[in-house]
Amino acid sequence: MAEEEDFSQLALVDQFAHKNWKARKGGYEAAVKAFDSAATEDDPVVRQFLNDSGIWKGVVADSNVAAQQEGLGAYISFLNIAGAQGCTRLALLWTGSSGQS
């Protein structure tokens, strides 16, 4: 029987964007752990996802239901630690607004 490929060595953002749903699912699970252990929104792993906030659109629209479920859990964990700045940035991303009047 063929061995499973180990995707855990890839960076989280690379796992999130991987074509293999198992890689994405594993990345989402790892992200939940990383976000839950982050102290503040200034933590490097949180900043990485704040700076590339567009990645979340792919997560919530994941084509694999099992991966999508884990992805939504990662999104919730991210929002819990992202602070007002992160939540505002994502709200503007979803609405397509620039936040400027």
C-alpha cells in the first residue's frame, strides 16, 4: 500500500492553497492549533494571515466538504485572535469595500 504524502512540512499558506484536499485539511487543522496558541494578533502566524487575508475566500469555499469544515474552524480561530484590525480587514474584503469614504 502506498504511503501518504506528508504535507505538514509545507508552510501553512502553502497547505491552504494546495491542490490536494488532504493537504488543505491538514493545514486548516494545524492553523487552529497555531491560532489557539498565539498570544496576540501580533504573533507572526496571525500577521501572516492578516497580510494575506484573501486566502480566507478559498478556505470558506473549499470544494471538499471535510476540508471546508476544518477550514471554517480555522477561520473562527483566526477571528478570535485577529483583533479588531483583522476582523475589520476581513469584513472589508468580504464586502468589497475599501473602507474609505
